[in-house]
Amino acid sequence: MIKLALFARLEAKPGKEADVEKFLETGLALAHQEKTTPIWFALRLGPTTFGVFDAFADEAGRQAHLSGPIAQALMAKADELFSEPPSIQPIEVLGLKNLA
């Protein structure tokens, strides 16, 4: 059962919006390789604002994600792509409906 999640808010530097989109597409391929990340969304919230929402069954899965290849790539590209450091919020999931 999905109990925990993360939401990362990403603000692209001017002119870097397409690069952020491409970076998030790469993130999807990496997310498919993470066995403890059953839910992963890349989002566009506005012209320069992006986000990532992912969810986990337990804290061990969330921590594995935070120390995994997606998080490492995000931090490695942060200075190049984002106008401010990514804001990453831990979230508790109170309910979920998933038709997939």
C-alpha cells in the first residue's frame, strides 16, 4: 500500500525550460528501474515551473529513491537548469485511487 510520497518543485532558469523537460523524460526511464518507486509523475506546473511527484510503500523505499540515480542526477544538474535549489517536500499519503 502506498503510504509516503515526495513532491519536488523545480523552477527552470530562463531559456532552460526545454532542457528541464528533456531531463524529466530521462528521469522517467530511471524511475522505471527503481523497484521501490511504484508511482512517479513528471509535471509542468507553469511556463517555467516543473515538479516531480513520486510515492512509496514505506520509508525505506522513499530513502532509497532519495539516494538513488534520479536524485543524484537532479542535484548534479541543479546549478545548470534551475534558478533556485529544488524544493523537496516529504508527504504522507492519506488515500489513493489507481485504476492502472
